Amino acid sequence: MRGVDGEWRRLLGHLSRIVDVYDFMNRVMSLGLDIPARREFIRRLDELCGEPRVVLEAGCGPGTLIELMLEEGPRYVVGVDPLPEMAEAARRRLSGRIVDLVVAVGEHLPVRSGGVDAAVAAFALRDYVDWRRGLAEMARVSKRCFAVLDIRRRRGAAFVAQLAWWGVAVPIAAALLARRNPTHYVALAKTIVRWAGVEEIASEASRYGRVEVETFAGGFAFRLYTLLAPKESGARRDRGQRYTPRHTRGAGTRRESG
């Protein structure tokens, strides 16, 4: 699966028209789960990656995750987004903070190899033209780890319900609550149709290191952490090694590692 491919520019057009309601609609779409999910994502990133002090966020949007990361402690963050409107919104939000904001795509990150401690993508990877290339780029620029927070594509009847929520209920909510054309959110729903399963994403990520996956909110979303092998030890794992899930259960979270 190669992401949104030919519809990518149209998708960016839709996103550019919802910048000012982006955070508000994220609260609505996630039923208030997005901020707690982001905070837990940061907490686990610090726990697993040794509190990285130089972090890159690919697909930073208006700077929501960056703001939360900076609240957790001092660090330098580079935010990358393909939309100038999103980068400008993040710049206004993060004025006076130790951040750099760059307009670029996630498949070609403008950072040297090993230039950051960790790279992250929150609710962005499914919008890429080529999400595999996006993972490879996060692995390339990171010294310690890279991590993904995103919606989990469901299966069977659960997938039908998921599409009804994202493709019907959310666009109606956007029209009623945010006074935005519902087609902007129908376009976002299409990215879920094309999205890969979490097992496929984890398998691809395992090419670069040890993978841990946590699903939460009844399987609504997932957090994936890839811990990179030290670069000096020969670095990336053999491409024949694949992700094999092992399941344990905690309070509302399922963890898998490979």
C-alpha cells in the first residue's frame, strides 16, 4: 500500500482549509482521547528512548505534540510539515520556544543521518504518499528510536463502523460544530480506507530495530515504538527478520513486541 498517492495534493488542499479548527476537531473526532493519547505517547517515548533531548516530528501540523513535549521538559524539537499553513500555525503557537519548523515531506526529511535522538509521527503517517519510505527516513535520521502514533485500521464489521464514524459522523460534526465543508473530513476518512494494518506497519518497522506496539481505547488507535540498534554495532537489522507479535494486556492497553 502506497498511501494516498495521486490524491495527495488534493488532501493537502483539504487540510489547508481546516488549520484553524484542526485541534478542536481532533478533540471531537477522538471523543477527547487525542491529548491523553499524545501525553502517554511522550511518556513512553521518554521511558523507552532514554528521554531524547533532540526530537524531530514528521507531520507536526499546528504544533500540538511539540507543545506537549516541551511541557514535559527541556528539549530541542524540529517540526516538519508539508503544508506552509500548518508550519505557520505551529510557529505562532510555539513562539519563544526552542524549536525549528521546516516545510518538507516526511519521505525526504531535511536532516542528516543520525541527526536527532528520536523521530516521531503522530496521526500523520497514513497521509504520506509512501509510508514505508517515511519509516525509513525516521530510522535514518534517528540515533535511538522512532515512534508512530496513529489510528488503527479495523477489520470486518468493526471496519464498517469505523468508516461510518470517520466518513459520515465526523463530516457532519465538522459542518455543525466547526462550520467547515464536510468534504474536507470525507477526504481524511479516505486515508483510513487506504491505511495499512498495524501488523504490516510493525513488520516494516522491525527492519530497523526492536518493535513495541501498544493498542488502546478498545483498539481505536495504536502507539508503535522502534528501538534502533546502536549505529556503531552494524546498525540495522537483517531484512529477513520480521515482526512477530506477543500479546500482554494491561489497563486499557495491549502491548506487542517483536
